[in-house]
Amino acid sequence: MNHFWSLVFLVLLIEPGRLLAQPRLQIVTTILPAYCFTCEIAGNNARVENLLSSSVEPHDYQLSPIDLRRLQSADLVVANGLGFEPWLEKTLPSTNQKRKLAFLSDGFGSDALIVGRDGEINPHIWLDPCLAMRSVTNILKSLQSLDPHHSESYSSNANVFLERLRAIDRKMTASLQPITEQAFVTYHDAFPYFARHFHLNLSGVIERIPEVPPS
């Protein structure tokens, strides 16, 4: 009997929320930048999975039945937006209604975005450190809204990551400053945000349309 009352006493000392531990959030990201950002903010408070590997072209990706189930069971889906995942829009109506969707590009105005010669918005926003920081803030707000119990932890993780991004920005600015006048060419049209932010002279792109070889 003494053991019984001792156990009751210990249980009463434990916070009620600790007795019924909430399951970790299940988060699915579409591309590696979204995955990296989300993992840094979530820490151990959520399970983060990524759909596309670095070798898969997001524009032409075809959802597998397994990936569809992952999207359907996710508490949060983090995507780039800006037309980078056209297959995702077709998938959303059939996914779990409780699932929330966050975009790296949420709230980005026309002043931040770059429109290519084809008239479409270039989606590679994460290559500008300042825009990457705004994307991190977007993910943070979504996680805090969905899981307020860990709000302070998410905020702390995000602040540490944002400071790392600021440090990287300062280091790269100093490293690239001596070559800002030199023209350079890229194969894929992925670097206009990078070039604009660091004041580089991007003079040309070989493959302007993804997966379409140059003439």
C-alpha cells in the first residue's frame, strides 16, 4: 500500500502534459532547401521527411503511391511555391483536410521576386541569404501555429539558424567582393537571386529551360 501512495504522489508531481505526451509532428518537405530549413527549426520536436532527392527535377516529378500517402498523413507540408512543384497543386484536394501547407515564398512581393525572360518567376529564392531568412521565418510561424506547445523551442532553434545564415552572408560578401565585376555564365538558370544579392555580373545562362538542352 505504501508503494501505491508513493506512486500516486510521484504522478501528481508530474505535469499533466507530460503524462499524455503529444506525438511529434509529421512534416513532409518537397525539396532539399525546405527540408534543411525545417529540420533546423523543428529540432527533435518533429519528424521531417523530404520527397525529392537532389537528383530529381521538381518540375517533372511524378508522385508515387508511397509519396502520396506520406503527404496525406503529414501534419504539415513545406513547399517552395512559385510554380516549382506543379504536381503538388493537383494533389492537395485529395489530401487530409487537417494538413496545413507552408510555402518558403509566402509573403514575397514583386520587389523580391525575379521574373525570367519566359515571363515566369524564378523559384530559386533560397540562394539569396536574406530571402532564405524570410523563408525560415515563414516555416517558424507555421510550426508555432500548429504546435504552440513547442513554440519557444522552435523560436530558439530558428534564431540560432538565422544567425548562422547572417554569418554565412557576411563571409560570402567579403569573399566575393573582389570579383563582382567579372562576368560569369551558369548552366542552369538557378542563380539570379544569388547574383543580385552579392552584386555579381551574371552574363548568361546556357540551359534556360529545365531539362531542355541548349541549341
